[in-house]
Amino acid sequence: MATRKTWLLAAAERREFDGILKRFGDGEKRADIRAEFAREISAHGDRWLLIANGPGAASVDEGLKIRMEVDGMISTGFCGALDPALRVGDIVHEVLTLDRVAVTAAEKRELREKTQARAVDMESAAIGRKAAEWGVSFRVIRAVSDTAGEDMPLDFNSYRDAEGRFSRTRIALAALARPFAAVPGLLRLDRNCRVAAEAIGEFFAHSRL
């Protein structure tokens, strides 16, 4: 009989798990884990810990400060495409990690030329370092939420708080100040994120870890 394994899936925000939770259920809240969002679910006969504690390396380090007994760690959630061939919802297994959002198509093009990376996120490198520290396996399973040719509707880097988290209030106020320019782009990005979350859910629904 196969041994039941425990996998830790780490993302920045709860919504990045929406597709997984839709397919496997909401599971059980883990109040003992020091993260903004922590759930335990059963999937494919294994135990999965879903943890989100905000964007960037500092949030990863804080959310995973206490070692957990897991068989492997997976960086999941959304990423921005650097490769022009990638489309919204495409699954990517290798990414470049930055501690900021790649805002413009020009910036994405420059990152692609310098690094040859296919996509960019803000957490994978930190999650990988934590996996190495804990001595467990590590994988990246991300879905594209914005393409290489897209500019972000706002420079989200300007709306981070002292802890590096994005201020939804400041983003909303910035959008209201430029409704015709920013609001359609934010609505498009929201739709893209829902597509990406669904793609992640489909991937995990049909894949054994």
C-alpha cells in the first residue's frame, strides 16, 4: 500500500488556490500555521497544505518560519509571461523571481533578453531556498496571468506597504483617479487571474505529485 505523503503548496494569495479548492474542497483551516491563509486538504490520497502569506521573499520566510514535516514543496500561483509564446492560463515550471512586479511589456522584454527566462514571479526562489533548508523536494507549477506583451494597468510596486504587501485600498484609489485608463485593465487582469486559477486547478486535478 502506498504511503500517504504530505505536500506543501505555497502561493502569495488565497485566490491562487481557487481552482484547487473548487476541485478538492475547502478542507480544514490550519490555525497553527502562521500565515494569512492556511488550509489542509486531501487530494489523490495525499495530504496537501495550502499556504499563502503575501507577495515576495519576506512574506515566504515569515509564513514558513516554523519547519513542517512535509515530503516536498511546490511554488504555485500566478506568474507573468516573459516568453511571447505564452498565453494566459499556460502552465510554467521554471520562472525568474524578482522582488517586484514586472509592470511593462518593455521591462518584460528586457528581462527575457537578459535571462532567457520564460516567466517571472515574486516567490519561487524563496520557496526553493526554504525547501533546500528543510531538505525536501521542490517544484514550480505556475500559471500565466499576464502575457509578455501586456502592460499592467498600474505600477503595483508603488502601492506596497512597509511589509511588502499590496495595499488594495491604495490600488482602488489609484484606479478611481484614472478610471478610464486603469479600471478596464484591472478588470482584464482580474479575469486573467481567474483563468490562471482554473488552469492551476485543472493541472493539479489531473496530476499526481
